[in-house]
Amino acid sequence: MTTFFTADTHFFHAGVLRMSDRPFVDIAEHNELLVQSWNAVVGPRDEVWHLGDFGMGGTPEQYAALFKRLRGRKYLVRGNHDRTKTTSLGWHEQHELVSRRIEGQRVILCHYPMRAWVGAWRGSIQLFGHTHGLLPDTSQSCDVGVDRWSYRPVTLGEIRERLAATTDQPEEKVRGAALEAEDDGEG
């Protein structure tokens, strides 16, 4: 079993083609390529953490049919566009924020990027979406949205490679305060 991460698929959202300069003729082509890209890397027994904005527009029936085509056990960390059509799908779990150890790595999962998070100064990383590749990664935080990863989910190994190649450190100014708070049991 492999764990994957993705965000901002925006299935059925025709406006995302222009907004994020996605190179598709129409939303039908977009949706089909994203499903094919997902299924090309994700197996039936794999886990996929979707960090929000699964879709926008479309009917509940279209959502259900598309969701059924996507391989893997699917987890949702809700984004700002995730309404009933998304939340009523067969997600294994749904969250607003997740702190979990995955493959030996403490990972903080949220639709939104954070400037500081629990364990940031103790080696945890933060994965997010929402920004459609416009916010640069740091050495400890990464945008896992499809706009940054060739329209497909990514593994923690791929994320670690990108983080290791990123020299920008998280906000050093808050490091001392964060360490102090964590030592006091407040972080």
C-alpha cells in the first residue's frame, strides 16, 4: 500500500481552466485526464488524501460516477469549495485538519497553507492545496495540488525530494517562540 496526496482537482469546474491556466479544451477533457492520471499511479489498495476542492459545479450523480472511477481508499481534508456534493461521497474519513504519522513522518494536512504548525521545528511537514501553485514551497511545507504535480496524486517520497531541493526555510522569526511553546506543552 502506498499513500498519495493531492488537492484542487476542481472536477466539473469550467472556470478553473482559465483561472489556473490548465491546458484543456473543455472541462470534460480536464476531468477525464485527471481521472486517468490518478488511476495511472494509484492502485486499488492505496490511500489518497485529497486536501480539498474536489469539485465545483456538476450534479450529485456526476460526482458519484466520477468518484467511483477513482482508485484507492479516499480521505478528504475539506476545502473551501467542498459542499454536500463532495462531502456526501464515500470518503473513508473526512477532516478539517489532520496531524498523522505517515511512513514515519509527522504530516500536518490542511487545505490551507500555514506559517507555523505543531511540530514544525521538530521535523513535521505541512501539506496543503488552495493556492494552485502560486505560493512557493519551503523546506517543510508543500503544495500538493494538481497544478504543481502534472495533474496527479503524489507520494510522500516525491514530496520529500521536492522539500530537500527547496532552500527556503519556514519563518525563522517564529521558530524560537514555537519551540518554547512546544516545550511548555502549548504547541
